Amino acid sequence: MVLVYSDDEKNMLELIAKAKDVSKELDEKATAVVFDTDDESLAKKYIMHGADRVFMVKTGLNTFKGEEYTDAMEKILEETNEEVVIVGSTKNGKELASRLAAKLDTGCVIDCINLYVKDGKLTTERVVYSGNAIAVERFNSKPAVVTIPPKVFDPLPEDESRAGEVIKKEVKVDRYPSRIVDVKEMKTGEVNVEDAEIIVSCGRGFKKKEDIQLVEELAKVLRGTTGCSRPIAADLKWLSEDHWIGLSGHKVKPKLYIAVGISGQIQHIAGMRDSDVVVAINKDPEALIFKSADYGIVGDLYEVLPKLTNAVKEKMS
Amino acid sequence: MNIVVCAKQVIDVSEIKVDPSTKKPVLQGVPLKISDIDKNAVEEAIRIKEKHGGKVTVLTVSSSDAKERVKELLAMGADEAVIVSAPENADYDVVSKLLAAAIKKIGDYDIVLGGEASIDLFSGQMGPRLAGLLGIPQITYARKVDAEKDKVVAERDVGDVVVTMESPYPVLITVTKEINEPRLPSLMQILASANKPINEWSMESLGVKELTPKMETVEVKGVSMERKNIVYQDDVDEAVEKLVDSLAKEGVLR
Ligand SMILES: Cc1cc2nc3c(=O)[nH]c(=O)nc-3n(C[C@H](O)[C@H](O)[C@H](O)COP(=O)(O)OP(=O)(O)OC[C@H]3O[C@@H](n4cnc5c(N)ncnc54)[C@H](O)[C@@H]3O)c2cc1C
Ligand SMILES: Nc1ncnc2c1ncn2[C@@H]1O[C@H](COP(=O)(O)O)[C@@H](O)[C@H]1O
């Protein structure tokens, strides 16, 4: 049996598909967990996408909290004895999976990009050394706990004829003395860099927030999306975090990736190395980004960008 | 306020070369350093100590000699270091148990600090694992920490939401890279730190019996990235023209 949980609904559908795939090899079934909601349509949705069972679990909390949700998962596992636990690699999911693995005295692999059974053992692949390598590891303990990021696997198509069980459960969790004081929604631009075919990204080479407009103009002409390096989103907060590309941000694989005023540190490359064509614009001829680029222009972005935007506009008309 | 900072010695990932024939990363001879974000954790610990007094102990589990690197953290302002020698194939389970055993031996602690993720493996697994073993609350991805007398208030950066958490002590907190700017020790501080204690503890001295890793590494595969590396350095107008022509040929301008 494979147990699946993510606090991200879309991610959940992808994980259920993978759970079905893995459980086929183990000749077992996929159980989805949802926490603290009365919304049965959600459970139905998961069933239509492949879940054999959905546990609707009430913990008495109204939002995710790592310690308590770990406890709840542990209690569910005591009862169901699943061999594999798949958790969505959101920040919440990662802290849940890790703590859970400690409690269950078992192995855990974060951010798997592949998961399969080989020689009777659950085997995982994950990116290590900032994108320089892929580690293939296997579990010698049970249950195997893994996390899988969004968009690694495709969900199964919705099938209304699929049947599954919905089981409601109250779980008494141990309460920890920490508490959530406030939850602030961050403004997001509803940008989806992961699906973008063309991305124009900006880095610290830009002197002020207003100048980002130069990137947005080029992106618009290319019918693409704006992206950025970590400092632009995390330190300077000039763009929301959904633009952030790299090891700790979004992983993208567009047809065309244009990096402007980005030095090309390995943690940035880790997020865009699967792009088809990479272009770099940087005033420093020694910038690392040129090593990871197909085409580069050495020059001041303030001069290059307006000219490039114009030239592209002409070419495309 | 007594603080234990978990800091990991890692290979400098930006110095990894790829063997052109096997396409595998060459890990031998790559320089070692303290994982970047762990320095943010040390910095945060020192700031809390400056406010409340107490002691900052840096703790590392390492299978290679970590003394030189740990000295940098003492120079920054940590008071004492503990190095636990780990077996060669230590996985997260093994290392977390050694960290937990060492923290219990250190004893009196209010905060355990670590990085949101290590620069080589980038899991964000160790912090919550350790909190689970110690049975204490955890606050991960903290981008702001306010340590008060009997509780800590921290902002967790969860992407599209920021969650403010509050916890009494003891608590484990992992910090993001943006939380602060780690200080660079002066020559004076480097010299003055020479006498600070570095304790080297073995597994046996921690009373930890043999630990069997839960994970087994089957293989470390290379990932190659082939790029054309065509760079236009000449006149900007000409460069732009050539670039647009190339992009049109690549079929990406549509
Ligand atoms: C654990 C960890 C995780 C990380 N995760 C990520 C991540 O997910 N994504 C990420 O991006 N980074 C990440 N980083 C940070 C990364 O190491 C770099 O610090 C970051 O990518 C640098 O951003 P940058 O290229 O925008 O800025 P800089 O490195 O400051 O580069 C700015 C570039 O702009 C150029 N420039 C300046 N002025 C001009 C001009 N007028 N015209 C043209 N060029 C100009 C400069 O030559 C320079 O190359 C991470 C770091 C760590 C330690
Ligand atoms: N061997 C180690 N010794 C001390 N601390 C560690 C070790 N490994 C990981 N950590 C801590 O755990 C954090 C997260 O690491 P990781 O789970 O590998 O991403 C690091 O930033 C360190 O604070």
C-alpha cells in the first residue's frame, strides 16, 4: 500500500498517479490523505484520478502544522502499515516527511525525480551537488518515505467511473507548545514559469526595480514569461517568488531561456539547465553564465535589451 | 540562552569538475567549506547571544577532518565546537542520530539552529529529522527570528504565504539565506579564537552503538550539459542582429 499526502491539490494528483505506478509494481493500492476539511468533492476528485481509498482526517487543527500533522500521519501508518509514503515536496511537505521518517526510524529521500522498484527495493533518483549529478539510492528500511516536487509526473486522466472508498477519521494528535500566530498571503503574480515556453530572466545586474520593465518588454514581444534569480525575489523582493528560478526556486525547461544580468552561479543553473536554447547577456566577459549558454552578448544590458527587443519585434512581424 | 548550531562541512559544489569520459562528477580533491546557509545560522546564533548572553556551540558530524573549517565559525564568535566523527557511509538517519546524541550530551540548550538546506545535498531534511528525534517543536525556513526571554517568534517563508510562529524553548529553527549577512571575522578575532575549545567526540563516547544506514547509494550519475557557447563581443548592434538571426534559425522566434 502507498500512502499519499500533499498540501498542494495539483501536486496531489501527480503523486497519486505515481503511487499507482509504483503500487502496481508492488501489487498494492494507493491511499490518499486529506486533512481537516469537510469537502468530500476533493476526496471524489482524488478517486477519479486514481486513488483507491481516501482518508479524510480530522486533527482538530484548521491548518498545516508540521509537528501535529506528522503525528497524525504516524497514527494512520500504525493502522494501515503502508510500505511507501509519498509526500508533496512543498516546504510543508518536506518538513513533514523528514520529521515523520525520524519518528518511524526509517529512510527518507527529499525531492525525488524518479521512483521505481528494482530488485525488490524501492529505488529513488534525486539531483545532488547543485545539479551536477543524480544520486540513485535505495531503501533498506520500511516504510520508505519520499517527497516528490510538483510537475515531475503527470496526473492520470479523470475517470468518473472509478470507484474508491472514502473513510472519515478523527485522529487525536499530541499537541506541541509552538503555535501559528499569523498567516500572511504574499502577493503572487499568478506567473507559471514551469509551463512557460520562453523565459526572460533578470538578476542583480539591474540597478532598480523599475528597470525590470526592460525584461518584461522583451518577454512580451517573445510572448514569454519573466523570471529572475534568487536575490531579485528573496532579498530585493522586486518580483514575487513565483518568478524565482534555481535550486531553491522553480525548475524550468523552456524552449528559450534568456538570462540578463545574471552571473550564472551553479544554484541558478540548477533551475534552468534543461532549457533547449540558452542566451546570456552580461557585461562581464568572464561571467560564468556564458559557459552555460548557447549564445551570449557581452554588453551593458541597458544598451542591449532595448535594441534586442526592437530587433525581435522586427524579425517576428 | 544556550544555542547549538548544526553546521555541515561540504564540498564546494561550484568547484566540482565533470570527468569528460565518464561524465561523472569528480569529487576527490574538491575543496571543503562550511555549507553557506549554516554560516547564516551561526550569525543568527551570535546575534541572539549578543542580546541575551549565553553560549553558542557549533556542532558538526563529519567523516573527514573538519577542524580547520570549524575554526572559522569560532572566529565569527561561536564559543565552542564539537566535532563528531562519522562512519564513511553515513546517511541522514545515522547523522541525525549522532547529532541528537551530541546535543543530549551538550545538555542544556534552548535553541538548535541549522540551515534551511545544505549546499551539497539540498534536502532540508536534517533539521526536522533532528527535531523529531529530540521531540521538540520545529520552525523551518525562518527568514526572521526574534528571540525573546521565554519564547521565540519567527517568520516561516513558505513561498506564497509567510507564517509567523511562536514557540517556547527548546525549539529547533532552520534559517534561510536571506535572514542575515554572516560577518567576516577580523584578523584579531581569528587570532583570539585560537584558544577556543574544539571537542572531538567519537560515536563510542556518545554511547551510540553501531548504526546501519537506512539508505544505500547505488550510483552517482553525471548529468551533462552541452552548450554551443557562441559569444558576441563586438559591436552591440551587430551582436543583436547576429543573435536574432541565430534564434530565428533555432526556430524559437514564433
Ligand atoms: C543554498 C543556496 C541556494 C540558492 N538557490 C538559488 C536559486 O534557486 N536561484 C538563484 O538564482 N540563486 C540561488 N542561490 C544564489 C546564487 O548562489 C547566486 O548568489 C545568485 O544566483 C546570484 O544572483 P545574480 O546572478 O542575479 O546576481 P550576481 O551574482 O550579483 O550577478 C549579477 C550579474 O550582473 C552582471 N551585470 C551587472 N551590471 C550589468 C549591466 N549593466 N549589464 C549587464 N550585466 C550586468 C554582472 O556582471 C554579474 O554577472 C542560492 C545560493 C545558495 C547558497
Ligand atoms: N553532518 C552534519 N553536521 C552538522 N549539521 C548538519 C549535517 N548535515 C546537515 N546538517 C544541518 O542540517 C541542515 C540541512 O541539511 P540537509 O538536510 O542536508 O539539506 C544543514 O544546513 C545543517 O544545519
